[in-house]
Amino acid sequence: MRIGAQLGKWLLATVMMSVIKGTLMEVGLKLLGFDNTLLFGLVNGLTNPIPFIGPWISISLPVLFALADGHWQMALLAIVVLLIVEQLDNNVFGPFIVGRTVELHPASMLLGVLVFGAVLAFARIFLTVPLAIIVKALYEEVYLTLLRPPEVSDETMAQVVGAGQGAEVVEKSEQRDEKDQQDAAKEPKEGPIAKG
């Protein structure tokens, strides 16, 4: 069914994004001179699926480590690295990977957070995107597939007419068109009316 396929695509895209973001965070923090960058990258990758607050959870560790060592500049630089990684995620990788696999508009996800947040409280953090995908798949399955009449393409119409089905209707329509053209040719054309 469509729901399982779309949830599978979302899971694959989420894993890919988690690996990419975790790697970028690790490399960025390593370039700044942080220790334990593998741990920070793993935490970033694991918290990536949590919408909106996942990145801030992931950056809390390197910031706290830097502040504990008395390096407030390093803490600020860690936040800058997070912002750069988030910008790359939201503007480059996210639309390319998630947008093409799941086909879920970001506004749908925000609406999902608002709607599901009222019902699910804290669980919405983990369930927003999968539930939005399920609602979208149900809409596509029920409305677009079952309730909407099928559209007939020109090729299908030509095949039906070519097979002899509906040939009478097409023939009558062509005869009517020819008669209308003949009647239009017989009518005198009126020129501009002269005012006098």
C-alpha cells in the first residue's frame, strides 16, 4: 500500500540525512579543535529526526563541554557550526533528499506539529512527520484514487475509437462539424455599418 512505501522512503531519507548531518557536524567541530567530535556527530545524527528541537539538543553537548573548559568562544563557534550545518540541511540536502523521496511540503510538517501537538503532547516530536505522511497517503489513496473519476487520455480515446467502439459518436460529431462549417460559409458576411 502507499502508506508503507512512503514511510519506507521517509525512513531511508531520514537515515541518509542523519548520516550526512552527523558527519558534517563532526568535521566542523574537528576543524574548530574540539575533542570527542565522533560523539558529538553521533548525537547530532541520532537527534536529527526530532523536528525543530533535535539540532538544539545535539549542540548542547559541545557547548556545555566548551563552557566547562572555560572556552566561551568555542561554545559560540560550535553554535555557528550548527547553524551552518542546519542551513546546508534545510536549503541543500533536505529539499534534495527528503523532498524528492517523501514529497511532503515543509508547511505540511509545521501544520502537523500544530495539529498533532494538541493531541499527542510530547510524542508529537517523534511522530509528526510519519503521521503527516500517513495523512497525505490516505488523502492520495482515498480522494485521488477512489473518489475522483479517471481521466481519459487522447491515446486511450484514439484506441477506443480505432477499435470500433464509439465510432458512431465520432462520425456524428464530424458530420455535425461539417454541416456547421457549410452553414457558416453560406451566411452573408456583414460589413461595417455606415452612419449617415
